[in-house]
Amino acid sequence: MLCPFRTIALGLAGLALAGGTASAQSADKGPLQLEAKILLGDVRGRIDHMAVDLKRQRLFVAELGNDSVGVVDLANHSVIRTIVGLNEPQGVGYEASTDTLFVANAQDGSVRLFEGNEYNATGRIELGSDADNVRIDTAAGHVVIGYGAGGLAVFDPSTRSKLQNAPLEAHPESFQIVEDRIFVNLPNAHAIAVVDSTSGKQIANWPMDQGGNFAMTVDRARSRILVAFRSPPALAAFAMTDGKSVATTETCGDVDDLFVDAKRNRVYVSCGAGFVDVFDASATSYRRIARVSTATGARTSLFVPEIDRLLVAVRAGPAGPAAIWMFKPVP
């Protein structure tokens, strides 16, 4: 069980939308409360994606601009290890059955493997170029990694052997695994690809009218794929069965991550413009109920339902040193 979180700092600025009228929202009444700022140390430049080891209560932070991965003790709000010597780490994924951390590197296309306690290096997989997002398919027992000019590599984490390669039209950004299908954002192709996870073959292509479809998540309760676009900034919902557009609404700029909070019927969208937009998802459409201030460039985040926290990666800048801002959803 997770130890109680210590409150280090509180304060958020919200923007509620009701009947088309915006009004300020106080910190004690907002849907996200800033509970802690976990300093990452001397970390410079861009911070990319994150993953979590629930058993040890540890967060992994891809510190791309620093060529490192930070290991954060979430219970004690402290950095316990920094893995150095990487090459623009973008994606991280912790695979529990083999107790292995997978780190995907953009610059050399490698995937570095580390054991899950002391983080000693245990292997390396070469993907050629631009190794990016990492997903753990717990149902199938696989690790899936997007890379290069267009491909998903599927690995057996026990043998570390490649089981298949799914070719794609363009470089994959965020992708989500839903049973026997993988939904893949292809921003350079202005499309979403649907891949059969068993055969590795693409079975559908959903053309997109908007640009910059980098972020994606799944609204399982409503059988929808949610995508956040950058140009223009928008949150859109598509039917999982056929890609039909269900809803579209404006959101903050330079988005890179979004998550569904199923407990509260909410969607969290983190943006480099310096906000997290909070949407109510209880109706057919998605209605923004708050805009929470973070920091410029803080576009990557991770919502962890098991500890009920939204973690936002804030790079070093005017808002202060590099840190993980921990938000507690309320009520």
C-alpha cells in the first residue's frame, strides 16, 4: 500500500467553462490539487515520457535532453537513481514479469534494458533509428515499441526476441493496445492506423482532417479512441469500431499526453502551453471543466489510477528546476 503523500505545495489556477462563460477557479475547489513538487536534480532540456513500477512505487522519467532516466521514489518524493549514458531517451516501459525496464532511445534507435531493482544494464536491442513509445501488452505478455520511419516491433520479454514487425506508413507516435488491435497515431501521414496485434498487418486506416495527432488514449467505457491534435489544438473522440468521429472540442496547445480517469469520468490533457485541461466525459460530448496552470514546456504526463495521481513532467525553466508535479484529483 502506498504511504501517505506529504503535501509540499498547493496551488492551481483553474478555468471553468459553463454555459460558455469562463470564471476563475480557486485551488481548494478545482478538480486537480497540486500536492507535491519532486525535484529531479540537475536535469536540463526536454523531458519525455514516463512509466511506473507499482510494486516498488517508482516512477521512471525519460530525461531526453539530459541523456538520462530518473528513478523517483513516489512514496518518499525523492530521486533515488539516475541512469546515465543514454542517447535521447524518449519512451520507457516497466515489464513486471521479467522485472525489466525498457528504455527507447531516439538518437541511435537502441532499446536499453535494465534490471528492476539496482538498474544494472542487462541487454540492448537495436531498432535502427528513432526508438520511441514503449507499451507493455500485459494480456499477451509482449513489449511493443514504435520506431523508425514506420514500424512497431513486438518482443517476447523473456527471450528478448522479436516476434514480429508491423510496417507503417510513417513514424508512430502514441499508440494504444485494445485486445487484438493496436491503434497508432501517424501524424506525418495525417492518419490513425489500426493493426492486428496477432498478425502485425494493418487492417484499417482512418484519415485525419487535423494535424499533429501525437497523443492518444482509450475511453474504454464508451468504446472510443481519444486523440489530441496540435494543429489546431483539439480533443477528438472516434468510435473504436470504425473510426467515425463522435465529438471534437478545443483544448490547450502543444499537447503530448492525455489520460482517462475512469473513476471520475474525466479526461486529463497535458500541454506544453503550460496547462492541464480537465474534461468531463460523463455525457456524449467532452466538456472542459477546468484549465490548470503548470509550466511552459510541461507537455508530458502520466496518470496512475492505482495511486490516483496525475504526474506532470516540468522541465527546468522560469517555473523552477526540473521536477515532477504531483496532482491529486478531487473529489
